Amino acid sequence: MELKWLAMVLVVLSLRAGLCDGCLEEERFALFQLKPFFEFINYKLQANNFESNPESSSNCCEWERVECDPITGRVTHLFLNYSSSNKMQWYLNASLFLPFEELQNLSLNRNFIAGCIANQGFERLSSKLDKLENLDLSENHFNDSILASLSELSSLKSLNLEYNLFTGLNPTNGKVNI
């Protein structure tokens, strides 16, 4: 009888070991670093989902606009679209996304982003974000200068650049399946 009980406990523990209790601390911290740039004005996050106090909401996998792998707890999807309350153009520090090594989908559309800070563009992401497959930069203020840094993202399968300020792309046909 004791052997059966021990076997059952071991099975339950081994099943439990494969599940994650929450996001990684470095990714949660990175989300708080991103927060000032994405005010979430149009789709406000519930206060208990994205607090300004990091101790009050420890599992970022449960936050709106964030999806994680259920086993590893790593962030896989970030939906930061329609989230800048500032209607003025601004420049993105893309290196803030470096901690999200398992990121597969990044949506930054409709944020009035005009480009990236010098030496902090999307080219910085190519070595760390090798799982990034979908990138949505539509309806921002990017121009042709962003294209060189985007070419470094070799894992991309889909890139949406619709309705930006490109001179060489048809703005209504900016979707690219790679």
C-alpha cells in the first residue's frame, strides 16, 4: 500500500514539475520598463493586471496583452498596439525587448512610433529574438530608414508595415509574408 501511495505522489509531482507558476522575473521587470512608453490608453489594463508596483502583480503571464508559454513561463506574445496616449511621434528603444527570448509575436501598431533610438533598433534583436515570427509595425510613422534593421530579423515569417511613411512601399500593401 505504501509503495502505491509513493508512486502516486511521484507521478503527481512529476506532472506538476512541467508547469510554470508565473513569468520570469527578468521579463516582468522588462515589462515594467516598457510601461511608460505604452500607456494603454485605449484599452486600459485592469489595475490588478499591470500595477505600477511590481510586488502587487507578480505573474505577468496573467496580464492583459501578455501571453506566455504555459510550461516555461516565458513571454511569447506581446500586444502593445493602440497603447500610446501621447499623440506625438516618438522613438522606440527596441533593446527593451531583449529579455523576451521566446517572443514569437510582437504587435506595436498604432503607437505613433517614428523610428528607433540610434544603435537601439531592431537589428539589436536579431541575435536574441530568434523565435520572433510575427511583427506588426503598421499605422506608425516609420520611414525607409527602418528597413535595414528589420532585414536583420531572419526568423520573421510575417511583417506588417501598412500605413507608415515609406516611399518605396505601397502603404495599403505593406504586409509581407516571408
